Amino acid sequence: MTLTYKIVVFPGDGVGREVVPETVKVLKAARDTVTGFDFDFVEFPCGGKYYLESGKEWPDEAWEACKSSDAVLFGAIGYPGAVKPNGVLAGIDILLGLRFDLDLYANLRPAKLFDGVESRILDKGPKDVDFMVVRENTEGLYVPIRGMLSRGGVDELAVDVRVITRKGTERIVRYAFELCMRRNGAPGDGKKRVTCVDKSNVLDGCRFFRKIYDEIAEGYGKVQRDYVYVDAMTQWMIRAPEHYDVVVTSNFQGDILSDLSSVLIGGMGMAPSANVGERYGLFEPVHGSAPDIAGQRKANPIGSILSGKMMLEWLALKHGDKACERTAAKIEEAVSSVLSEENIRTPDLCYGKYSGVTPSTTSEVGDAIVEKIEKS
Ligand code: IPM
Ligand code: MG
């Protein structure tokens, strides 16, 4: 029996429009090497540029398509000058809206350094960096409980409410422990470890988060507990990445830590992510629309391609689909093999040891990955 997965595709703005087509190309090539499943890709425009052209952030049918999808592939949001009357960047509410409305409570952001990529951090190599930031994705500072107070035409006060709930924390912490059980442990000592990152020395929400972390941890005797305040984490993550296996944290802290972790793996162009819940999944590179390099064929497609790989892993787990699992592994091997040959890479990776390499274009990197997949 062939399972056909309906994949809704939103390239969005800027470099999203360059890296998402490479991802679709790689996914199709990988699918063609196995039997058992197929894709039905349905693409929609969205974002700032679309807003300037149409007055809307996305077409009306797009939401229904997402609701009947098996997964969503997302590019990036943000176009210069595209701002809504309320001051919000056009398209941001699409992304945040999907995270909330599809209840994508877990935002998974792996920091894994590949052979053939130099870490920006001295003396850290592929043997040291392989952890996963599990970012809570449907509460914290991102709840839409916020506002401005204006009196007599003067903006006087702005409030953003940070919400930490029992349900939200239990499910994200449980997700982190379950994920840890499927992984191989921290690179430094091989121990399975879930690190709780919070600011519980000051914030009640964080004390609550940590309390629930402890309750859930009771059920996972094989996993080592670990605690660190978020401010301290910004230096430990860089000084000793080998200590970390799974890192669980609230929404805004996870947003910041995941960008920081990208310096360990060669930069934002290398960072993939998965936003998942019980029913839906949305997969996107961590980088944004990068207007400064958009349209110049310079964007690194690997963050997006690896997000596509995460989509396959998630579909595999959800549907017990072995063909999907093998396909995901093929994509990761192909990426790894292209990088370890050291001659094909976009300009963002041509530094240090690789500063003499002639930079490849976005689609040359995509083509090289496809070629490896076809040979596998
Ligand atoms: C991210 C981004 C988003 C976030 C923005 C674009 C709303 O920074 O995915 O990390 O803050 O979550
Ligand atoms: Mg971010």
C-alpha cells in the first residue's frame, strides 16, 4: 500500500523562496529511491511580499489546506516595508498563528555539527556537538495577551504577559524525556540527560516549570536530571556543548538559545527545526528571510533540507512508516557526504579552513545532495 502524504508548502519571503524549492527537489529525489509512500505537494504564497501585492498575508484557502495536511513545509517570513497597520511585520501572524492554531507545542531545534563544517567555536568538533533544544511553542511570552496603553495620544505603557501552564509544561517536558530515550546520550559521556533551562532563581513561572520538570523526571529513571539558569546556559552551551543531550525550556528562552546554538554548527544556514503537536507538524529552517542576500543564489539550503528530513522522521514515527524512516536517513547521509567532501558549500560556510573554497550557489548545493541520494 502506498501512503500519500499531503504536504502544504509555503516558501514565504526572501531566501525562503530559494531554499524551499531545493528542499522539495531533494524530498522528491529521495522518495524516488524507495517504494511505499508518495507526496502530494500543495503550494501557497504567503508573507510580506504577498501582502504588499494582495493586501492579504495568505490566500483564504490556505488555512483549510493546512488543516487537512499531513505536514507543512515553511520557508521564511519578512519583506522590507511590509508592515501591517498595527506595526506587526506582515506574515509573522501566519507563522505564530499556525503554531497556536495547529497546537504545535514542541519546537525541536537540533544543534548537530557535521564533518566538513567548521564550528565557529574554537576546539569544538563534530564529536562535541549533538544536542536538541526542545522549545515550548504555544505559551510563555508568545501568548497573544499583550497590548499598549495610550492616553491622550501618547503611548505610555506596553505589556506582554508570560504564561506558564501545567498542561503546557507537562507535555513539553514529557516530549523532551521521550525524545531523550530515543537518542544516544550526550556526546561527552554518553549519558542520557535532559537539561531544564529556566530562570527559577527569579521567576515564578520558571519555578513552576522546574517543579513540573521534576514531577515528569520521576518517570524516567534512566535519564539524568540537569538544571541550569538561562543566563549561565548562554556560556555553558558554548564552552561545553558535549555535556548536552536534550535541553528543554520555555518559548522565548528557546528562541534565543536556538539561535545561539547555531554558532556551534556553522551558522543559521545550517539550523533546521520541527514544530510538532499530536496531529500536525510544520517544518522550517531556523533562519529568516535574509533580505540582504535574497535573490543572489547565496542562501544555504541545508537548514531547510534538514527540516525536510525532520518532516520525514516525524511522519515515519507517526505512521510507523519504515520507508519514510529510511528516506530521512538517506537525506542526512547525502548532506553529510556532500559536506565532508569539502568542496561544495554556499558562502556562509567558506570560512576558516574552508576560506579558499569557491562558493557554490543554493541550487548547486541542492543538486549535489540529490546526486548523492540517487547514487545511494
Ligand atoms: C523563530 C523566529 C520566530 C520566533 C519569529 C519569526 C516569530 O525567530 O522561529 O525562532 O520568534 O519564534
Ligand atoms: Mg528565533
